[in-house]
Amino acid sequence: MPFVKRPFQIEKPIKAFLFAMRQFGFRQGEAQRLISKGRILINGQSIYDTAAVIQGEIEVVYFEPKSRGHQPLFVDKNFLVFDKPSGVLVHPNTMATEYSMLDEVRSHSGDHANATHRIDMETSGLLLASRHKAGERVLKSLFEHKQITKRYLAWVEGKLQKPFEVEEPIAIRSDYSQNKHKVEINPNGKYAKTLFKPLYYDEKLETTLVECRPITGRTHQIRIHLFHVKHPILGDPIYGTAFEASDAYLNGTLSPEDRYRATGATRLMLHAHRLSFPYGCHYEIVSAVDFKEAKTVICPKEERDFFA
């Protein structure tokens, strides 16, 4: 498990943040964050005072990465790019998370390496990670100033023939009593724009492979924009399926078989396919995954049951 609890014996009084800096090679801010999260314990109780002085027996909970052998697609002295599998978190969401891409990032490049953007757990594809703190600042600044272009591929329900764009504002929802959508199209929401280009139509499965280029970066933007034009992404357990299926999925009670029929695929059919950005020179990185072949996990149309 990535988060481990280890005992330490401290002979002489020392400030907790200094101990963490010396023991783990943390910078002061990192050491203080460790303490503020309650990761240093005395007699089984967390301390939160970053100026606290500690001595004697203590325990420390910290992240210790464990690789599962997933190698980066591309390595530079400043950054890494991984082809993230569907079903894997980018960062651990709790201390009980057994595995995330952060395990691979830090196993490869050390404790100061970090993923620089988010990808939904079920979305597969390119994940950009820094190898050091200076690289993290540069990459996050590129994202903030919209200098990184991302393109996705999605298998969607129905037939699309011409390129189009969706320019609809998106708002975070607070009421999940009628549906389980995290976001919605709302005139009071934040501006959002996505460009779409159909690439291939499979008549037997009645599904279209679409290239998606988000101009803005809102939560679930591609998913809600495609749902809005009535071509939801196949395999999406939140958008494009009925309340009963979404509710069961979120409660962990939707079986793989029911999910296959209710959503049209075994997984969310969305893939981060291409990244373009400047970092000294211009980089254009393309996923090694042939996402066209991923249609093998799409449910035949005649077997789909959207809980209507």
C-alpha cells in the first residue's frame, strides 16, 4: 500500500518540520503540509502544530510508491508522459488507495515528481508529469495560460457526419435527487467550448469515433457537451444513462454485466490521445494506444438496455 506508517525514535528534542525535512528530504513547505495533514502521530494521536517540538517514540504516515511496472511513453529531463490505463486514479484519493499513477511517476523519478493535471479515473490516455519542482511550476503555468493543447478520442452513441462545436456554459450541480450528473449546462455557469470532428462510423455498433478538442478545461466538459447534443459517450455511467444505473454505479452495486448493457460499454470510452505544448522546443506527443480497436468492449446495440 502506498501510504505506510513507520515508527521512529527521536533522541533529542527537535521541531517536527525539521525532523521531516531531514528524514525524508522534504522542503519546509512539504514538511509543514505533512504535519498539517496529521501524518505525524504521538501515542497514536496526530499532531497538527507545524511548530511543535517532538521527542521519543513517534509514528509517521507517508507516501511510499510501489510500481506495477507501467513504463512511461516518453521521458525528458523535465517531464514524463504515461499512457494511463482506464480504471486507474491519477492521485490517491484516500490513504487506503492501493495504487494510482503517482506510484509510477514517483517510482520512476523520485519524491519530487508529480502529475500536473487530472484525468478521470475511467478515462485512459496521456498523463503529463513533472520530474522535479521547477518542472511542475512550468507545466502548471502552461496549463494555466492555456499553452497546452489536448485532444481526446471518444466513441459516442449514434452517427455523426460533420465537424461541429459546442459552446455552452457549465455549472457544478448541488442537487443529485433527480440525476447524478456532477455538472450541467447552465446559463449561469462558466464559459465552455469544445470542438468535435467525426473520424469513423461503425454501422453495426451504431457508434462514431470522434476527436474532441476542449478549448476550455471545465469539469466533465467533453462528457456533458456530448450528452447535450444527444450523442453521449458509450460506457459513461453518469451521463447518458438512467438514474437507476447511475445511482447503482455510484453505490458500487451495478454489476459489470448490467453496466455493459446499461451504458453500452465496459468502461468510459474516452481517451486522451494527443498533447501539444512548448517546453524549450515544441512537443507533440501521441498516445501509443490504437483507440479504434477499443470498440471491442462496446456492447452490441441490440443488447443495450439504458434502463429507460
